[in-house]
Amino acid sequence: MNEKSCSFHNEKELRVGQGERVSAGHSASYDKNNSALSTFRGIPISELKNHRNLPALTTEANGWEPGVVSTEVLRAQEEWEAVETIQPQTESRASSAQAGQLISFSEALQHFQTVDLSSFKKRIQPTIRRTGLAALRHFLFGPPKLHQGLWEERDFLLTIAQCGLDSQDPMHGRVLQTIYKKLTGSKFDCALHGDHWEDLGFQGANPATDLRGAGFLALLHLLYLVMDSKTLLMAQEIFRLSRHDIQQFPFCLMSVNITRIAIQALREECLSRECNRQQKVIPVVNSFYAATFLHLAHVWRTQQKTISDSGFVLKDLEVLAKKSPRRLLKTLEIYLAGVSKGQASLLGAKKCCGPQAPYSKDLTFTGVCDLQSHSSEGTWLI
């Protein structure tokens, strides 16, 4: 009896010892694989395929093949096998992230350099076609021709003027949002359609309907005006003047008309001398636009103009701008130099401090395209 009992206890101890060794081996191997698992828990799924430790979780490790695979291993294997079907959504996330961001003039311009504008380019007429005495007079007494090396830049600018506003294009939306935020001081995005655009001086709830004759270039000019720290002050002063109780005018619509004047001045080669001197087209046209707007605001305020004078003011402004572009550019240069020193005011010693009022929808605005031209050269058409 004692021998059998002793034998029984020996066999039991033997089995327990073997079990402990097996358990110890299982635990050591499992801990090792758990360690491998922990090494890649923070790694993106898209990179797991290339990670050298992943196969250790789904195949044999040190000669041990587990009878029961942990749920973490199974989940890792399923995710690894599904990597091929995962589609990154970085583009949509980037678009939504950019929706509320301001956009610079150069960034918006670069956007147009990356899209196909061939269908719009076919529509442009880079220069005014003159015949007879008008052609002879221009040849003898007119401004110099634009250097051939600048034709491409000129045509690119005129092509943008043929593009309309596309509310489905995120970049177009960002341009509008930037203009709105900079002029109003708002920190929040607004709807692309709505009455709030009338407060900025568009004629209706949809800014796209007011870009006739200037296209998206009109919005780029506004963007240029508000995104430079020096011209932003000027833009804000003109905007305040446009909301004057008596002298109010539609700010954005007036800006569109000034862009039209800039386009005509470029096509009639009035800016060629300055473009040739600077060997640039876009910066010259931008400065000419700002200088013309500055002169209009000065005349509007100092001569007590009202909305009923708008058509005649713009007509006289176009004549002056085409005749003396260098004079306007010099005035802008002096103004901006004063701004940098904190000494310049759009209205000089007489600041626009009259009562402010939202733009009235009942006022009739006459732009350059609404006046009948007496010129035989068709300078009112783009």
C-alpha cells in the first residue's frame, strides 16, 4: 500500500512538473509575442505590412504554435489583410480643414496656374483692334507695345478675367470668405449666398452675378487689396466711406468696375511702359487697380459725390487712369509710404467720420459698362 501510494505521488509530481514546464514555456512564448504586439500598437495600419514584427503574431514563434490565438492577434491580422481596401481620406480632411482658412493672393493665383484654362483663353482679345486713322494715331503717338516676353503673363491675367465664380470650387469659396472676414472683421465663415453679401456692396445675394466684364479677376483684386497689411487699411477706409449715410455706394460693385478699367488699360497698352520697366504684368495691374480705387475714393469724399454721380465719376476716372497711369501709381506709392509710418489717411486731414449706414438696395448704381461709349474703338467691351 505504501509502495503504491508512493508511486502514485511520484507520478502526480511528475505530471505537475511537466505541466508547470509546459505552462512556463507557453507563458514565456506568449509574453514574448505580447512584447512584439506592444511594439507596433502605435503604428498606423497602412504601415503594418512593412513592419518586421507583425509576422511573429500570425505565424509560428520559436517553434511554438498556439492552440488559442489571442483576440488582439486576430484583430491585428484582420486589419493587416484589410490594408489594401483602406482608402485614405486625407484629401477630404484637408479640404474641410482649409475651408475656414484665409487664402493669400499668391496662393489663389497659383491655383489658376494648375488648372486647365484653355477654353477660357480662346475668348480673350489681348489688345484693342484699331483701324484707319485710329491705328495710325496710336502707332505715332500711342504708348509702346508690351515686350513679347510679357505676353504670356498678360494673357494669363486676361484669361482669369474670363473665368466666373464657381461655388463648388473650394478655392473660390475661400477667396470669398477671406474678403468677407477681412472687411467685416468676422472670425466665422458665412454662407456663399445670402443677404450679407449685399452689405459688402454686391447687388444681390449671389456675388457671381456682379462679375460681368471682370470675371474672377475682380475677386482676386479685392483679395489683393485686403490681404496686404498696407492696402488693407486703405480698403477698410474706402469700405467705411461706402457705408456713409449720404455718400454711400456699393463697395464691391465699385471695385468690379475699377477692375474693368484696369483690364481696358492693359488691353489698350496704357500700362505697357510701366510693365516693360518692371518686367512684370500682374504686380503692375494690381498696383494700378489699387491706385485707381484710391483716387476714386479721394474724389468721392472731397467732392461730395453720391450714388447718382457714379457713372460720370467712373467715366472721368477711366480717362484719367488711361492717360496718366504713372501719376496714379506715384500717388499710391506716397500713400503706402505714409501708411508704413502711421501717417497716412485716405482723406488727409479730413477723415471719414460721418454716420455709417448699410448699403441701400434702392440706390441706382451706374458702372462703366452702363454708360454709352462715344469711342469708335469699343473701349467699354472686354
